[in-house]
Amino acid sequence: MYIFLALLLSGALAGLGGALEVMTREAGRYMTLQQVSTGFGLYGISAAWLGALHPLGTLAASLYIAWLHQVAINLKVLGLPALVANALVGSAMAWGLAGYVMYKYRLIWR
Amino acid sequence: MAIESVTQEALRSAAPILLATLGAIIGQRAGVLNLGLEGVIYLSAAVAAVLGPPWGIAAAILVGTLYNLLYYFLTNDMAMNQILLGIAFTMIGYGAGSQIAQPVAGMPIERPIYIRAEAFAMAALLAVYLHIILTRMKIGMAIRPLATTRLL
């Protein structure tokens, strides 16, 4: 029962995010659905885990992920492709996982 | 739109899906849930697109093997979380692949290999061979008890 309610709530929040994505663009841009970038679901998982699944932590982590996304968009000036945002966010999450392991355990080479 | 051309196109595009699924099957029989296979496909496709038909296939196989080897090292030896690292590797594969394939992006294919529906037949043969390996040979018998999910 509670899992059902939790999934309903998560879908509602994601729908709100989709609405904000379209409605908060600058005036004068076209309101097309082709400029809505796909792959934001994976960004969401990364931001949720980097924030340690706490709402306030996710606040800071999603700001970081959004900053990485904007950096990658602005890197198109140098000629890099648009999907390099995925690589930046993915490497941020991989380093976060490495930090989590190094915090809990200590590596011993045999 | 004739039915034969749709079926042929469906068979042609089903071959990469079948090969990736076979890779995932071996992994899950061995206890590894590799969610980074999408990044492996994208990175290997980018390498194969840059290098062309003769050497691209061998280079793509080598790149996919090395990427999975990195995933195995980080998951098994360093004990990172499998699912989250798989998602991170998917995203890294997308970014690295799109960077590698940038010189050839958007250009028409120069030398395509004229295999259409036969690619699926070759992949199906590989599936049958994999079934024989997993059930009869010694390596398959050693891999199968390591599964962490309950199978049929």
C-alpha cells in the first residue's frame, strides 16, 4: 500500500519536473519538444544517490548536477559533442561511489 | 509497405539486441548485474564506425571486453555498488563514444557490409552455441552455481 503511494508521489514529482522544464524557458525560444534533453532520468538517479537519499542532500547534489550539465552545454563552443554531459555526470557518480567505498573500507593489496 | 521488407529490417535490427542480451545472460548467470552494457554498445559502435568494416569488428570486440574488464575490477575487487556503477558506466560510455565518433558523425556510410537478415541467423547460431557451453561444457558448469537470482 505504501509502496503504491510512494510510486504515485514520485511520478507526480517527475511530472512536475517535466512541466517546469518546458515552462521556464526564456521568452522567444520555440516551445518544441525536441529541445527537451533525454537522459534526465539517469541524472536524477545520480543526484539522488550523491545526496545520500536525503531531501536536503539531494538539493545540493541536484544543483551540482545541473551545474555540470550547463558546463557541458557551454563546452559545445570547443567542438565537443552534446553527449559529453553524460560522461561528466557519470564520472561524478563513479567517483562518488569510489569515495563511499574508501570511506567504509580500507584497501589492502596482497 | 510490404511485409517482407519490414520483417527484414526487424531481423537486421534484432541482431545487436540479441547479442547484447546474450552478454547480459552470461553476466547474470555468473552473479553480475551489468547495467553498463548500454554504454558498452555505444562505445563499441563508435569505435567500429571510426575504423571501418575490416578492423572495426575486432577493435569493437576488444574495446567492449576492456570496458567490461574495468567494470569487473571496480565491482569485484573494489566492491563498489553494481547497479549504481552500471548506470555511471552507461553514461560514461555515451559521452566517450560520442566524442570518439565525432569525425564521422553525420556522414553517409562508405563501405557497408551487405549482410541484412543473415546477421540475425549468425547471432542465433551464437545463442545455440552459448546454450551448449552453459549446459554441457566444464566452464558453463562452473559458472552456473554463482548466480545470485533464482532462475527457472
